[in-house]
Amino acid sequence: MSTPFYVSPEQVMKDKSDYARKGIARGRSVLTLAYADGILFVGENPSNALHKISEIYDRIAFAAVGKYNEFENLRLAGVRYADLRGYQYDRRDVTSRGLANAYAQTLGTIFTEAGKPYEVELVVAEVGETPKDDQLYRLTYDGSVAEEHGFVVMGGNSEPLATYVKERHDPTAPLEQVLQLGVEALAQTGPDAEPRTIVADDLEAAVLDRTRPRRAFQRLADSRIERLLGQEKK
């Protein structure tokens, strides 16, 4: 009788982590940036049907990178969680912290018990009455959750993009300035290469605007993105 092939638990977890990270890195980056009146989400996404950025509840939004079918399942689960909790208790009981904890449990269970981990990285954001009340939570494929401040960069070659944003980001700046910074960061192709030009049609952008009544989420139409970026056609 042959001896069963043995792989240590540490090696299994490492292999799963490497697999998930490679899958996430193949996707295009999404940036989440605080600005004076709320929170901006922007990423490269030429598709008009497959969204990386979505509303979850009144003042809560979701952004993701990785495999679309996997993060879409998580988005739908988040919407159901928020709707059920708001119906059973009160709308004020639906919070980004509670949603992030629910996602963390789901992702952690999948990572440890399923044969293949989810190749996803998520941001759950909630806009508050004032900038200091804003909340940003970043979740990774293994269920790890971290509270972030000011900005989050996910997917693609995220480390140099995060450095670029950190050096230039002003959370008190207006939407126009912060959107321009986000697109400039996405356009970076490397230390020696010229930045690309990204047009509005290839962008997906949305905001959580604290000045809007109750439902703070709003997608930015291509025409508005063009205006904010100074790309209006003459």
C-alpha cells in the first residue's frame, strides 16, 4: 500500500494565498479616495454592464477587483444582508462595519474550507455626516479586514499606485481634483514609461456624496467625468 502524499497545512495556506494574489493582480486597479464632500470610487472598466462599483445601502457602497462572478456573489449577499437587517431592526443598524464583518466571515470560511479561495479584494465604504465619520474597510481573499483612512488602492500593480496617491492625495480637495489624481494614478505604467491617456469611456466612477439626501450613492456619467477631467469634446 502506497503512502498518501502529505502537504503541510502551512504549505496549503501559502499555495492558496499565492493563487488568490496572482488572480487579483491580473485585474485592473480600483481606487477609493476621500474628497471634501464624500468618497470617490474610480477604476478602469470599459464595460457598461459589468460593474466593479455598486451601491449596497443608503450611505454604503462596495468596490471590488478580481473575478467578477465571485465578487458579484458577495455584492448580492451584502445587499440581502443590508435589506434584511434594515427591515428587521432599523435602517440605522445597517453599518459598513457590520457588513465588513459579515464579508470577513464568508471569505475566511471559503479560504480555509473550500478547495479554491475567492480571487477577490473588496472595499466597503460608508459616508458619514462629517469627514471624520467616514469609514473605509478593506477585505482580502482570506477574510482579513482592515480599517483604512483616506484612500485604498486595490488590484493590478497596487503598491506603486498607492505610493503615487499617498504623496499627492488631499482628502479636503474637491471632487474634480481628487478624480484627476485618481485617473493620473491609474495611468501610471512604470517608473520609466510615459503615463497612458485614459478617456472617460474607459472609466467607471461613482461617489458617496454626503450632501445628497438619504441615498448618497451616485454613478458618474461619462459626460460628467469628461467635464471633471477637462476632456470635453469641442
